[in-house]
Amino acid sequence: MDEEWIPVVDRGRSRDVSLRYALTRAHEVDGLALGHPLETVAVLRQVLLPVYLHACGSPVDDREWGRRWKAGRLDPDGVLDRYLDGRRDGFDLFGGRPFAQVAGLRTGKDETKPVSLLLAAAATGNNVPLFASRTEADPPTLTCAQAARAVLAAQCWDTAAIKSGAADDPRVKGGKTTGNPTGPVGGLGVVVPTGRNLFETILLNTLILPQPQDGDRPQWAAGEADSSVNDPWPGGPRWARRPVKGILDLLTWQSRRIRLIPEAVDGVTVVRRVVLTAGDRIDRLPEYEPHTAWRRVDKPKAGEPPNRPIRHVSGRAAWRGMEPLLATRLDMGAPVTSSELLRQLNVLRARRVVARNMPVQVVTVRVEYGNQSAVIEDVIADRIALPVAALDPEGPARKLLMDVVAEAEALRNAGNRLGDDLRQASGADKLPWDKGHRIGDALIIQFTPLVSRILQDLQRDPDDVDRVHLRWRTDALRLAFDAAEPALASVPPTAFRGRARKDKASDGARRDGGPVNASAAEAWFRGSVRKILNLDREPTMTGAA
């Protein structure tokens, strides 16, 4: 509560602050540090948001949310300070009821594991990153601050499959618990809106809930008077598959039972060993889960929900997944729907609670699991500016952004087809879609700075759509021609004689089996780029073969 362990950017400087500082002075803190995105999301979800919501309650309507927004700080009346003062025991990392852990947790054989078990990028068991500098025989030593963040990250993102069995868990077989899913956030494509400071970020992640759910509590308050005696207490070793009680229960879900084992090294408390066993399993992810967009399932199986979380695609910048971010219209049967928080932000925009030009950013995070989700292969994180005006489903800003994304993807396909045509004209086979250097795939990466500038321009002036779109098209045209120039300049002279096409194009379109040569490939590409960008004239391509 008072020790410095939450990484933030405070007045332009990265440092750790205490929970009390982060909440009571959130309006002075620039925001959470994003150096370790899994920990950032975990600290926000498992501590900052639920502490604020449990202490102050969720706003019941947009008017109350607006009053909090206009107050400019989370704790103008000292409510958070008093809340924290009354719950000190529940926030002790090594106390009698250790925070986010189980006191006395042990396995049947009193085994412990290296603390690297909690770290996504550390070598442990079958999870061995390719470029890891340590082995399981040489585990890291974590400070108390690092260990606290690692526990929260494990509760959110831990791998699936077999876990050690707790000594007092009747479901254990052979000392193990099988069938464990990943942490509840691991199945999401996480979308976190952020503001100009930590106060704005916490409010932007605060759901408006007209009716609080009965019995909904954060994990540190579980077991209090009105909680069901039949529910497993997260402070004990037993676990259950059960429904979510409410937003506080969801945010602080204990997907694992954990006990950190502290030791003293040169007079300093550190953590090198841990006990980790199975935890609670969510019966069904509620659709008020705030940090993911959703995709409709056309034919869900019996007992399955009609919507599933959308996960971010590996190798794609966040702006390429703009459609689900901006899908704020609640149409029945819509294929994708934005996150609950972004839909709420659109309502606040429409009711003029927040300004159309408010500078909001979106942080996207996803863990890519492999081998039956028992290992972590990659962590994907990105951050983009999000014009609030673009959340309006009928607004010109949204249409512009959707046009830009569609045009960028069309240019990518055109560039890849140009590469295929030039290879065939030279007598070679087309590249497989997942191998080699492809013109279009390299081109779309170069569009990221252009799109970032578009998003920032629309934030500053949401009505400057025509000028922004024209600049995008002229800049995209230049980049497309620049990307094609090296390939055109390097084809051999024989490529101008032409050869018969061998199969259909990489974009799936069927074409006749007529000859293809370098000149025809260049002409098709130039015309396609001009058509995609709706530009009648383009600069002369220099360096063409």
C-alpha cells in the first residue's frame, strides 16, 4: 500500500510509486509505464481499477461519470485514503493473508518452483524462450516489487495445461491438476483506453453500472459477511468452476493459487521460489468484460456464447484492426462489436460529456500461446491514438479511417501481386504467402507512420477529413511506387519476353493463362494503385526496368 512498486511515468520521469500515491495523486501522474505490457494491464485490472471501484462505487449513469470527470481527481474527498487505511492487512505481500496469494499453500510433497514460473519471458519447464539468457537451473531473483507485479501478471496471463496440485485440494490426482485454462485475460485481444494522465485512464476504464451486482467483491474482500459460504474462498487452496459475480470479481479473478516464498539476501527481502497451483475457472466470460472487442459466432454450439473475444493478429499493427475498435453501433447480428468501454465512450461523446477532440490512446495487448497453450511464444503490444469523433458510426472521421485501412490492405495485395508477376515473368515460382520478402507486406509496414499522423490530425481537428484523406492518398502513392522500384529495377532482361502464368494470383483472383512480362506487370500495378487511391494522376515512377 505504501511501498513503491507500481511503474508509472510521473512528470516525464519513469519511476515506481505506491498504490496510495498512484490513486490519490493520479491526476499528477502522466500514466502507467508500458515497458512490461502484461504487468501494466495486470496492475490496472487487478489493483487500481477494483480498489477505486470498491472504495467509490461504479457510476450509475453518464451524469455521475461526468461529475467525476469534471472533478479532475479520483479522491477529492479522501474516500480512497480512508479505504486504504482500513484495509492494510489485505495488502501485505507476506502477511497472514498475503495479497493475491494463499497463506500456507503447499503441494503434497512440499515442492517449490523457481519464481521464473511467474514470468512470461523466463525459461521454466517447457516454456523456454529462444533467446533466454537464463536457464531453469539459474532462476532470477525478484525484488518484492517485481514479485508483486509477477503475481498479478500470472493471475491474468498464466499458461494452461498441468499445474501442481495443492495438498488440501480434493481434485488433485497424482499430485497434479489437469485441464487448466490460461489466465482469463489470455484469451482476449486486450484493448485499454488511456488518457492524458492516470486519473483519465482510470475513469476511461470505469464502467457505468446502473445496478451493482449483489455479492460482487474484489479478491481481498472475499469471504466477508454476505459472501456465499459455498463458494471457495480465494484465500484457500480449493478451486471451482463458477460464474462471475460482477465486475470486481472479474477484474480480480484468482485463476491460480500462489504463494511467494521470501528470503533474505544481504539483509534485503527477495523472492526466488514460488508455489503455484490451480485456481478458479470462469464458467462463462460475461459480455460486460470491459477490455476486449467481440465477434459474432454464426452457429454457436449448445451452451456456447453467441459472441467471442476478438484476438489481435500477430504481425499486424493495431491500426490494421481498426474495424472492431470503431464498431460502436449495437446492431443485432453485427459481425463485430467494439469493447464495452469504447462503446461507452461513444455515448459520452454523443452526450457531450467528453469532447470530440479529447486525446485518447488505445493500448492493445495479446499473448500468443503455443503447444496447447502450455507455453508463451510471443507477447504482442501496440499503442495508437484514437480520435473520439471516429467512434461516431455515422461520422466522417470513422469513414475516413475505414477507407484508409481498406486502401492500405488493397495496396498491400497489389504490391504482393506485382512481386508474384515479376517472379513468374523471370521464370521463377511465386513466393509462398508466409515466406520470403514480399513487396506488399513490406509496404504496409511503411504505412504505420502515415496512419499515426492521420489519427493525431483527426484528434486535433475531427472536421479536417478531406485534407487528411488527400494527404494520405498522395503519400501512400509515393510509398507504393518507391516500394516497387527496387523490384522493377532488378528483373532480368528475359522478364520482358513474357511467360505463361502458372496458377492463380496470391489474392485468390482467377486470371487467364496469358503471358506475363515485366512491362505488363508494371502497368497493371501503376493502374491499380491509382484506382485504389482514387487519384487520376500520379508522379512518374523513376527507375523502372
